[in-house]
Amino acid sequence: MEQVAVSKCDICKEDIGKVFCYECNKILCQSCTSVHEKFPATKRHTVTDSHSVDRSSLIHQLVCKHHNLEFAYHCRCCECLICAQCVTSLHMGHSITGIAEVAATARGDVKKRLETIKDSTKNLSDLIEDFKTTKQTKLQTGTDNFIKEVNEVSQDLTRIIESIAEINLTHASDFLVFEKQQLFYNVAKLNKSYSEYSSIQERYERILKDKHDVTFFFNQTSLAKEFDLLDDIPIPEEPKEIEPLKRDVMVDSVINKIESKYSTKLFFYRRFCLFTPELNEALKPRETKGYLRSAVNLNLSSETLLQENHLVSVGIQIGREESGCAMSFRDKFEMDPCNVFLCEFGSYGCYLTQKIPNSILLDSDGNLVAFGQNAEDQYLKLLEGENHQDVYFFKQFTKDIPELLVQFENDCLEIGELDIYNFVVKTFDRKKKYPAVWLLKSFIDFYVDHVLHKIDVKWISTTDVQLVVTIPPYWNRSMRNLISRAAELGTIVTSDPEAVSLYWKYLSEKNTVDKRLHLFQPERKYMVVNCSGDAIDLTCWMVEEDKSLTKLISTVTVSEDLVISEGFKKFIVSIVGENVYSLFCIQNSYDETDMLKSFEIRAMHFQGNLNAENLVRVTVPVYLQEQFKEKLDKNNVYSQRFKLQAGKIQMDSHLFESLLEKVITTVVNSVKEILKVPDVMDTSFIICSGRTMELPCLRLKMRETFQGINIIEIPELDEAALKGAVILGHYPKVCFKRIFYRL
């Protein structure tokens, strides 16, 4: 409580005030207080020790401002203090109570508040003390321990680095000592030879000055013998230069020591894989399944192996680089045969994809860990963390299997023993081998499991599913046999052109296509042009009298010129250089993929250079934008034909079309070459399929070049083979004679 300061008496102005009178509002000394108590008018006033008076009480008016009389009552209606005269005037009729009663109630309330305040004050005091002592001590101790651990780890890391550095420095020092010794030894040998040659040189020069012929003759004879005994001039080995420091090895040594000391693993993570939750769930290894399938030999020799009316047909298209799957239910097929569900595998970057790379990651026991782009990303993490030794990783392995299988069969023929289960393929790092049939089994299992996770497996059994695998037409019988062994009983293995033809058959009937465009008329010949990735398959068929098909010719061309984005990649390389682009690909593989896909998307909507002023925009990563600004000069052939703006390359339509020229030319020339074969010169139809054939400018070029042939452009060209495979699954007997017309 704030107290009144020590002051003189307000009456006598001489002695120190001891008492305060509330009614008089004065401080009185002891003498004046005695006089104050004797006067009748003041002897009933309330006085107290002046030192205990709250200074704030002095500001309150203690008498009624209307009548200048002391407050004696409290008006409950007006909630204020009043004097005796107010009772009969201003507050007449109000509820009145004595001031003593009101003050007593107020004192009780104050006492309760005081207890609460005391408790709060006690709590605050305890908190302050706790924060000043315990909390502060804990804070200081924790920080000190953290700093101590940081210093300890820092010292440990420093010692580890210094120890590895010392090993390398010792190696350098030992190398220098040894090579110096070798160098000094060689110098000593050279000095010895030099002395010998110098000595005989001086003596030859001396005898040449001898005028006496006999003496000269004997001396030169003697010197000639010495000369013949001289050793050839030694050619010492060049001093070895110390090999450049292998920084990655040194860093790995440091990392290994750190891992050993702290029992941890250091991984260098890249951007996360953008697959859907459904796919990520499908990629997880499962210990038990209600629909386990067994791998058996499917070398179909009897029509009885195939059954009609399966509830579900599942199609898997295996390509050189990518694969995909699709399915349909029997009831949906009967309503619309072309209504096929294409399985999507999430997205990579910002693009949805229905096909994923043929890459697979297995653990040490051969269990599936990941598939597609997810497998490539996970293996990269394991590789960066040096934890890849116990896994089996195969990157787009279907590219090489057909050629490897042919070589395997040739080797087996030489020894007279052929067992397909002995055919193995090497892992990506070329250090381990794995049976091809079991690898393909894991491959097919992934797709079937993925489809079965899309439907209610509680009421679907494997006997209700017909599996159809479609493959490139140039894969031989042995490759089909290998896939059959890896698949389940009753699996159909067909080729992409066959599946495309079947899909077109149903699609043409569904859309009531002009009968003149029906392929399946006797003696008609047609060609299926299937182009995706870096390969183009050309297969020609002839329809026989019984409506069956005879394959006339089948060829395949593999070339990087067939890759849609290859021209754009070369365009980028021509500006920034091969080294810069290679470094960009290593450090920013995701950005490269997104950039090339961005170009591919633009290409799929590009209608040709109808207007050269139209600009085509392709997104490029920031890294390449900076390189463009540094590398591009006015002498570059492209400098006037494009510009960078808002993170995109803006180029005129002529330049954009020129980047697709190689693809268009390669496809058209391939078709031209096969049409030169006598048996197929009178081909009347060309069916286009595959991702590359979706290019509008390519289809336009095909129509311009082959005006005498009907060019059939199936909707969704890249999906035609998959849809045909699913249709075939609902009519499996057709695979025996290919009588598509009679379905």
C-alpha cells in the first residue's frame, strides 16, 4: 500500500504529523490531536495513524457535494453514498442502508480478494523462483551439454577426416620417397654411362691428334674393343606421377568411418517419387495373398486349355522400354467391347502415365521391392548410400533379353542341352545374375496384383481371370515360351499387331465404319505400323478365304532418331554443349524428364508450320536457362529463331517442326522400304498405333506420302494394343486361327 510521506502538522505547521483525520482531511501532530478530540464537533471524527493511510484515499470526496455533510448512508438504488439530508430530498423513497453495514460487507469481499491475491502472489513468487533457479539451471545445463556434444562430434569428425587425410598424405609421402630413390638410382646409372662415354670420347679425340700412323692404329684398335664393351645407353623408366586423388573414395572412407563410429547410415535423398497411394501400396511386398499364382509352362497345344466367359480379362503390354496393363469385366465387355479400363500409375513430374519403365528392384531373397520409376529411384538411393550390394536391380531389362536369349540358345545347341530355367540375366551393376524366368514372373505378378487391387478380390479368384500378354512382333518363339513359363496356366501370348487388328475390328463395328474400310475381306492386305520409344514395328498381314490371317512380313527398326524428344535434346546440346548437358542430366534427372515430356506434349498438339509467326513454348529448367544466356552467341544457327521468356523457350513453328523431322523421316522411310517388297506392294490399308504415331504432323506426312493407301488412325493410338489384348481375353480361342471376322 502506498503510504503518506512524513510531513508537518497541517494545523500548527511545526511538529511532525502523527494522526490523519478522514473528516477534516488533515494530518495532526500529537498536541493538535488532543485539542481535536475535545471539541464536540470533531471528537467523533475517524482518525488513524498517518503512516497507514493509503494515498489514493485522499482523492475521494468524504462529504456530500450537494449538502456539504458527511456521508452517513448508502443508496442501494443509485449505488452511491449519501448524507442525512439526501435521504429526505434527492434519494427520498429509495432503499437506504447504513454505511457501517455496507462497509462491513465490502470488507468481507476485500478479505476474500486479498486471500486470492495472496495465493496468486505466492504462485508468482514460486514461478519466479523456479525460472530463476531450476529452469535457468536446466536451460544452461541442456545448452552446455549440447555444445559439449557438438564439440565432441566435431572433434571426432575432425579426427576421422584427419586420419583419412593422414593415410592419403602418408601414401603421397611414401610414393615420393620411393620414386625419388628410383629417380636417383636412374640418375646414377646415367652418370656412370656418361662418365664412360665421356672418357672414351676424350681418348678418341686425343688419338686423332697423333701423327704417327702405327701408334694411332694400335690405339684405335684398343679403343674400338673398349667401345664395343660399352653398355648401351640405359633408357630408364619415366618417373611415375602419383595418381589423382579419388575424391569419392576418400569421401566414402570418411563416411564409412562415421557410420562405423555412430552406428548410422548416411543416405543422400533425391526428390520423392510422385506415384499414387494405390501404386505405392501395390509396390509394398506382401507376405500372404489370397490369390497366389504359380508359374507353369504355357506352350498351348490344345484348345481345351482355354476357357470362355471369364469374369475378368487382364491385358499386359510388354514393350522394349515400358509396359502397361488394362482390364475389363465380362458384363462391361458384352455391352461395349471397346470399353476397357486402362490402369494408371500415378504421375511422374506433372504428367499422368499409363505406362512405366521395365525396371524392377528385388531384395536378396528375390521378393519384389519396387517397380518402374519407383524402382529406379529407390535403387539410386541405395547406390548413393552404398547399400545396393544385397539387392537385384534391372533397368529396362526387356531391351536386351531377346538378343541374350538367342545367344543362350546357340550356346546350348553347341553342348546339346537346353533348359530355359538356366537362362540368366545380369543385374544393372553387372555383378550378379538372376534367372530370367523368375524375373519375368515378378514382372507379370506386379501387373496382375496391381489390377486385382483395383477390384474386389473377395469374390474374384484366379480361375475367373484370363491373362493376355502382348509383345513386340519381332520377339521369337523362344521369347514367347519364356514369357509363357513365367506366367500362369492359360495365359495367352500374342503380338502387338494382332491385338491392334482385333481392337480395330471391334471399333469399326461399334462406330459403323464404311464397309469399304473393313480389313477382314479375303485377299486384302494391310500393315500395322506400331511406333513407340526408339523402335518401330512393321507387320503386314493378308486375309485368307476362311477369314484367317497370314503374316507376310515383319520388321523392326531401332534408332534414337525415333524418340520424339531426341531432336529437341540435340537442339539443347548444340547450344549448351555435351558436357554441360551431361552434368545437368546427372544432377537434375527429374528436371530433364519433365523438360522432355513438356516438349513431347507440345509435339502431340503441334499441327505443323501453317503459320511461321506462331510461337511454340517449351518449359526449360532454370539451370539450362542460365546456360543458354552464357553459351548462346549471335553466330549460333538458332540464335535468331528462338528466345527465352518467362522460363520457356519460344521458337517459331518452322524450328519446332525441324526438331521432329528425324522422327517423321525415319517412320515414313521405314514404311516406304517395306512397301518395296513384292508380296506387300499391293497393301491397301495401314493401321497406325503407338505413342509416336499420335504426332499430328507425322500422320499428315503419312497421308501425303501414301495417298493410294487407306491410313487408319485408331483413337488413342498408344492404347490400341492393350485394348485389343483385353478383348482377346474375352474370346481366347481366336488366338488359334486369328479368325477375327467370325467373332
